[in-house]
Amino acid sequence: MSPNLQTIVSNSGGPQEQGEILGMNQSVQSLAQGIPPIVAGIVVSINIYLPITLSAAFTLMAWFAFFTYRQSKNTST
């Protein structure tokens, strides 16, 4: 997914802006890879089963959002 994302991000700006855009993208990706382990450690310290419970809840919310969006898209066409 990363090469595809980098292509999309790179093509979103002009030739003079590509370096800055790609640098910002890399910074955000680094933060996105560094913060979850810290949050996961805090969550596990609260309750050992909480990560699985939260993952299930977020997965159900994502499925609900997906099917709601899909249904609204089908009814509008």
C-alpha cells in the first residue's frame, strides 16, 4: 500500500512541491507507526482483554459505516 500511497501523494502536487509533500507524508507515517505501540501499552495495562474488545468494537463500527455508506450510495444512483 505504501508505494501506491506515495504515488498518489506525489502526484497531488506540482514538481516544485513534491519533495515537501513527500517529506510531510513520511513524517505522518512515522508518527502513525510510533504512537500505536504506546497506546497499546496503556490499554493493556488497564486490562489484558481490552485490546481484543476494542478491536472487535472498532471492526464492527467500520463494517457498519461501510454498509451504511454502500447502501446510501446505491440508493442515490
